[in-house]
Amino acid sequence: MASLTIRNLDAGAKQRLRERAARNGRSMEEEARALLGALDHPASGDDSQDTAATALGPTPLREADRTVLAGKRILLIISGGIAAYKALDLIRRLRERGARVRVIMTAGACEFVTPLAVGALAADKVYTDLFSREDEQDVGHIRLARQCDLIVVAPATADLMAKMAAGLADDLATAVLLATDRPVLLAPAMNPVMWSHAATRRNVAQLQADGIALIGPETGEMAESCETGRGRMAEPLQIAEAIIRHLVPGRRPLKGRKAIVTSGPTHEPIDPVRYIANRSSGRQGHAIAAALAKLGAEVTLISGPVTIEDPAGVTMVHVETARQMLTAVEHAMPADIAVMVAAVADWRVVHAADNKIKKKPGEGPEPLELEENPDILKAVGHADDRPAIVVGFAAETANVLANAQAKLQRKGADFIVANDVSPDSGVMGGTRNAVRIVSPTGVETWPDLDKQEVAMRLAERIASALVGNEAGGALQQGSR
Ligand SMILES: Cc1cc2nc3c(=O)[nH]c(=O)nc-3n(C[C@H](O)[C@H](O)[C@H](O)COP(=O)(O)O)c2cc1C
């Protein structure tokens, strides 16, 4: 069983653990052990239960992240949706990253959260009134519109987006949004039917054509009803990450780090013209290599045969078979990070023919004798010079979560990115992916995202984990 040090958990995680323990009538240590036990003995094959899904919450804030938004001025507009309560957490996330946050609330927003709570978290006055005598003496709405680096609307209601698309300015929020020359990021949040309504579709298209950026909405359960669908506001941390990407585009937290990424399928020859292959396009692996490079890592991308272009800014190694891929990985070691995305063929033909196997009329096909290929992820995860962060992918068509959890320990990985590649998911060969991140501290379910977005989020997560590991992980799994 794993050894753990609760004392080393950050205050937030400790508090959540305390609350869980109290709810379940256990000591904190018993509760932590129960969580780890859930990972050791996952509910067999039942993917509907994220047994440890809530686990211990987000990774502690890295020291470098405490200043990532230093000097940046964010104007946050909160409009009147049920997700307004999440704006409180967003303010906290932005301020702990060094940003100055000014807030405008619509009249609708004030029905959901109070300006008092918002002002206390922002440590500033909250603006609500367009016709304020106090603020409008020096045309306050123009000042608010210009004295910021970015305007973020979270949550952005259907109503507010409609007004923006039409260029209305009948309250402080809309007047500021019309009077600004700063970039604007919207985090829409609404009922799925509102989101898919033709009017909202038109308004979103208009806003995007006007150069306004959107994050989310996500697919999931609605806060106010039992409905599920697309319309849930992106989580505050995701919005904070999008803001950082917007405001600090050249940030390179992985500068000086070496990363190895494998991508694509492998081809295992049967004869000179035939081979065993799979449907992997290499899109996800290539996007991860590019994302790690964007964050400053020196990346070696080892790719099986694919038809997509090599990403810029990485060292490419093209291979065909699993054994060639393993040799290339070993050659690229040591590294700080290894992300094994390639869909490596499990088996190869024992004796690939030197010449094309000829069909013999009247005789059936010759049986193919197969043998197991090397397990590249396991080899890296258990290597003497194991990278500090090892990430594996679990492409499954059934029991996705249970298989990923089992893989985590067996392969010696820090994270397993689990994805469902059953034919109707469209993941293999497609441009989108819905993944779950399985780690010793829990399971995170990410929404259905573009593969580039999955890659960027994973690269950010790897950067956090790398620094977290160096500071001494809060919970350590006993064996790797
Ligand atoms: C309980 C409740 C929840 C609501 N949640 C949302 C929501 O999540 N998204 C949305 O677009 N509108 C929502 N509305 C409707 C808005 O509050 C309404 O359109 C309002 O005029 C928005 O004003 P604002 O855009 O100026 O803030 C909700 C209304 C109520 C009463």
C-alpha cells in the first residue's frame, strides 16, 4: 500500500480531505488510504463511476505561476447566469496568479451573487451602474473599457451575447464592451437548448467574426436542473489558463527541459508490401509535441508512418516498427518528460517474408505466426534513467477507466490519458478527443475538445507536475 504524508498537502487539499473524512466517519489518513485503495482496486469495468474522481483537487499552485499575471489588469464582467458563483473562484485564481481584477456586474448577476462578496474577493470596488454620478463625472465607463489588458465575461449569458452581437449599450457591461479596444474573452454558460438555439448560434458566429474569443461552454450536467448537454461554463482554472495563454503568449515554463514524444501507428511488415497497422493518425501525438515545444521544451518526436506534416520546432525521428521506435526512444534518453502517445502494434509477424507472399490458387491463406512487440511505455516507466514525468495513453474500446487505472501502476507512469477509441467515438483518425486523466491522486474528466486543446492542456499539466515533483510530491504511491 502506498505511503503518504498528509502534512505535506496544500491547505486546500487538506481541507477537502478533512471534509471527506468527516462525511465518511474516517480519520484523514484512512480517507486518503481509501482514495488510494480505490485506485488500486478500481470498480471492475464500470466506467460510469469515477471512484476517485473528486480525489484531492487541483495541483498546488507552482511558485512560478504566482507571478505569471503580475502587472496584468483584467476587467471581469459577471452577467446574470447561475454560473455567476464560479466567477468568485475565478477572481481568486486570477489574483493568486498576480493579476489585478476589476469587476463589473450586471443587474442580473447581482441576483445570483452579491457585489459585497465579489468586492471582498477582488479587493476592489465593484461597478454596477452606468449612470453612476460618482463614476461618470470623468466618463467612468470609457475608463473601465480602456484601463485593462483583457476583458473577460464569465459567465456570459445568452442575453449579454445577443446584446453584444447587436451592438447594444444599455447598461454598464454592454456600454463598456462596445467602448473597448481591448481583447475580449467570453465564457458562455447557459441551458443546452439556449446554447443550441438558432438565435444564439447566429450571435456566437457574429461575435467570433468580430474577433471575440470564446472558452467553452463545456458538455456536462447543468447546475440548476437535471439536464445534460453543452452549455456548462468552463471551470475557473481552465478560464485562468486561457487568460494566461492570451496575455502571456511567449511563456516558456519548460525551457531547458528535454521531452520525448511518440506518435502515430507502427507498421509491422508481413512481406515487403503488406503490414499490420492501425488507424492512428498521429494528430494527438504531434499536437502534444508541438505544445511542449511551445512551452519551451526541447522535443524529440518519434513518429510511426503518418500522412500529417511534421510539427515545427521539434527534432523528428521517423520510424516504422515498434522495435525501431523503442530503439529511437532509448537513443533520445535521458529526458525530463516522456509522453508515449503512439499506438504501438502489440504483435509483429515472427518471420516477415523477404518476397511478396504469392496467392496459391485453391489453397487457403498461410497462417501468420505472431510474437509480442516490446512494451515501450513500460520500458520507459521502469528505466534506470526514468524521466521525471512519464505519460502514457490508454486507447480502449471498453472498460476505458478500469484499464487505464491498471496501466498506471503496471507501466510505471505518472499519468495515463485514457480515451475511448471505439468506432463511433470518431477519435482514431479524427480531430477531437474526450480524455480522462488518471493519476495517483484521482481521475479528471476533460470535455470533448479539439486535439490541439487537449495537447495544450496536457503540456500545461506536465509543466505543473514537473515542478510539483521536484518540490516533493504530496502523496507518493509506494511502488512504481
Ligand atoms: C435561476 C435563473 C438562472 C438563469 N441562468 C442563466 C444562465 O445560466 N445563462 C443564461 O444565459 N441566462 C440565465 N438566466 C436568464 C438570465 O438571468 C436573463 O436572461 C437575464 O436577463 C440576464 O441578464 P444579463 O445578461 O444582463 O446579466 C437565468 C435566469 C434565472 C432566473
